[in-house]
Amino acid sequence: MDISARSHDIKDDLWPIAVCNKRLVSLLVKGEQTIGNVMLQKIKPLFSLDIFSAVGTWAIVAISACYFMLASANYETSSIITAACLHLCFIILWLRSTNKATEFSSQTSKILLLSVQYACVISLYFLVPYNYTAILITIWSTLLPRVMSVRSAMLTAPLWSSPLWLIYQFHWQEQYAFVSASLFFMFNIFALIMVNTATKERQAKEHANQLNRQLLATQKLLSQASKQAERVRIARNIHDLLGHHLTALTMNLQVASRITQGEAKEKIDTCHALAKLLLSDVREAVSEIREKSDVELKDALMALFDNLPRLNIQLHFDDNLNIHEVNTADTIIKCVQECLTNTLKHSTADVLVLDVNKDKQGIAVNICDNGKRIKHFDMGNGLKGMTERLSLIGGHVNFTHDKKGFCTSISIPQETL
């Protein structure tokens, strides 16, 4: 057998296997990338710059304090172990306090977490002879704006900063304890000011992004409203001008057919049939133009979801849904925007499902998130405004909340579409 022919046969036999292997490798790579992206999204919040700097500072304070105590041989092993446990307890609770889930917890839970952390630091004052342990209070103070205003935190700063001076002055007999306490007091004030500035900048950025999303959605609606108005104007002009003239022409041709005979009558009948056909085509064209003047609600909704923080939006839109009124589309967008804002501000949810469907009554919009159950639900101004806005177009809204999350169900009757 020819060697070259045999090699071609082998290539033909191995080619399907190579293709399958290539596809398998491609799927595995895509799977690894998907898993890697999911893991990155989960791990990313743990390695933010502020968290990393705080944990790094804590590590230096904790390790150095325990090392110096162990090296001096003047302290009992039990005291060193207790100090290490208190350091560890402090950072675990601090990380717990910075968690997104804790941000939406009750005020009592937040205060309890902060109180235990503060107790850990005060206990460390009595165990560790090094006053730089007060750096932990500076780290702790960054959490105070979560439970009180920055002004209140600054006014109470002398109270929660003074134990450093009292303990190291009278318990450890440190000569310059007051100077150290004064310096750390100013560090605490500086930390509060920086946290307040960062918080205001973050809120301003979120507000600007929200306004930008609303502007983009409104811009799309206005663009579609202009196109809709132009289509309606063209359809109306065709119907009112061309349609009326064709109707008059058809009637005149019909009269002319009755008063003529012979070959002329045949020509007139042919023109009459063509005029009727043309009138029918004009009416069909006008109807088609009006039907295609629906508002593209889906495009406007997609503009609301651009650059949303921490929320994965799952949109299910009924392609058979047609909305003719811009006001109806604008009302739906405003309601969806309100739900997005409430989810971001008051919920731990990371997934929001939006269903926009056509039903027997008209249009149904269901917005559900996977946030924790709300113990005490009160309708704020936003939800009341949503109810009032829907009532103006004959719609109504229903709010439900359970273990699966918070749901908003909107119904708009058919005649308003």
C-alpha cells in the first residue's frame, strides 16, 4: 500500500477525534473561565483596598504585640494567648461588621457588634503594655458612621478615646500616656472625617449613576415618542389627503361608468377597479404604519440596567407585547427604577428578576429580588408614589415579601396600552 495514501487514511480517521477534543477543550476552558468569574465575584469584596489596609494594620499590631510580650519573658503565657484571642476576635467581628449583609441588619445587631469589638480593645489595653494597640480603636471608629451620624461620633470621641489615657496612665504607669492618647484621639477624628468624605463621594457617584440611567431611559422614550408622532402624522396625512381624494375618484368613476356605454365604459370600469384597489392599499398601509408606531419598552428598560452595582438583572420580556402610549411606558420605567433603587438601598439581594408579559387584563410586570425577608414593612414615599402614578393610568400594584425575597406585581389594563 502506498505510504502517502495510508497517511491520508489515518488523518481522515483521526480528524473527527481531533475536532471532538478541540471542542471538549474549548468547553472546559469556558467552564473554567465561568467558574473563575463566579469565584472572583465572591472573593473580590474581601480584597478591596480599604479592607486590605485595615487587616494589614491589624496584623502588624497583633503580631508585634504578641511577639514583644513573648520575647520579654515578663508576661504569663496565658496572658499572651488571651491577647492573641482578643486580637483575633476583634478582626473577625470587624470583618463581619463590614459585610454587606450586616449593613442591612437591625440597628441593635450593629451596636452589639461594635460594642463587643470595643470591649476587646479595652481588654487588650489591660493585657498589652504597648499603647500603639490604640490603632485598633482607629480601625474600629471607621464603623461608627454605620450606627450614628459623623457629628455624633465626633462629639462622643473623647468618651471612647479616654480609656487609652486612663489605663496606660494608672494601670501601666506610663509617663506620656496623655500625649499618646491625644495623638490617637486626633487619629480617630481624622479617620471619621475621611470615612465621611468617602461615604459622601460614594453616595454622590451612585446618585449620579442613577440619574444617568434615568436620563438614558427617558432619552430613548423621547426618541421613540418623536418617531411615533412622525409615523402617526404621516399616516394621518395619507388617510386624510390621499384617502379622501381616492374615495372621491372612486365615486366619480362609478358614476361615470353608469352614464357611459361601449368601450369607454370598459375603460372606466377598469379605472374604477384600480382606484378601489389603490384605496384598499392606502388603508392597509395606514394601518401598518400605525401598528408599527409602538413604543420599544425593552430598549428603555435595558438602559436602566447599565452599570448597576452588585445586582444581576434577569429580564424576561414578552415580544408580543405592544404599547402605544408613551405615558404608559414611562410609568412602567419609573416603577422599575423605584424598585431598583429600593433593592440597592434596603436589601441584601444580588439577583433581581423582571418579568414583563401580556395577559388577559392587559400588561403584567413582576419585579422580584432574592433579598432577606423584611420584618417590618412600611410603605415609604417611593412606594406610595408608585401607587399614585399607576392609579392615574388605571393600574394597580401589589407588594409581597417572604423568605424568597421582595416582589412587586404591577397590572395595567388593556385600554391604556
